[in-house]
Amino acid sequence: MVALERATPHAAHWTEEQYQALFSAGKRGWQQVVLVAEGTPDRASAEGHSGETRLGFLAARRVEPEWELENIVVAASARRMGIGKRLLDALLAEAARIRNAAVFLEVRESNAAARALYVKAGFRESGRRHFYYKDPPEDAILYRFDCTEQFS
């Protein structure tokens, strides 16, 4: 996952310790979820099969009554194949299943592909954090998916 993220300039860049924390026991009342898409670029699946290439992943955490999408990465060789959409749909389905109120995220303003994916999935722009990202400095655009509105 670290190698995949490092090869993706628009991804949120985390330390190895932050990735290891994804797989540790839940902390402070939150639940973490990591979804991994494995396969080959011509035969991708969100279920994953051992021995195949990691094509993407999504990391999120739930703090009742909401989710925060913390990172979503798709390998360059597998983009525009619906992998990001399937990962996102799986998170939204889980949020709906357990009747959460909303899913939040922030994304670099320049990441047009991710922003289009979120809008197409039903997220609405909800704010901006000026100069949130470093290296290079850039605003974060905040999005919200209202689960009660979408899945009622």
C-alpha cells in the first residue's frame, strides 16, 4: 500500500506508522476500514485474490455517527476502470448499512479526477481549507455525502 501511495502524486502521503495504525486495534471509539482492490489492470476486482497486483485501496474511519474517507489510491495503470468507484461504493454501502449520518472527505483542489468521482457518487462540496496541503501548498476542498438523504 505504501509503494502504491508513493507512486501517486495526488494521494495523501502518510508515514509507514500511519499505515501500520490502520491495522491495529480500534482506538478512542472509532472503527477503521481498509478496502483493497486486487487483480490485473485488465481484470480488476474489489474482492482481491492472492498473488495478484494491488490496484487500489481506500482507508476510512468511523466516529459515530459519521465516516471520514482518509485516503483512496488507484494505481496509474488501473485508472479509469471503475476501481475507485467500486471502492467508494463499498464504503457508502457500509455507511448506509449501519445507518450512519454522513461521509466526509477533503481533496486537493487540483485533483480534478477525484473531485469528479466524488460529485458523481453524490458528494456535495461543503467547504474549503486554505493551504491545507503542503508540498506543494494547496487548498483542500471539503465534501460531504449525506447518507440519510441518499439512502432513505
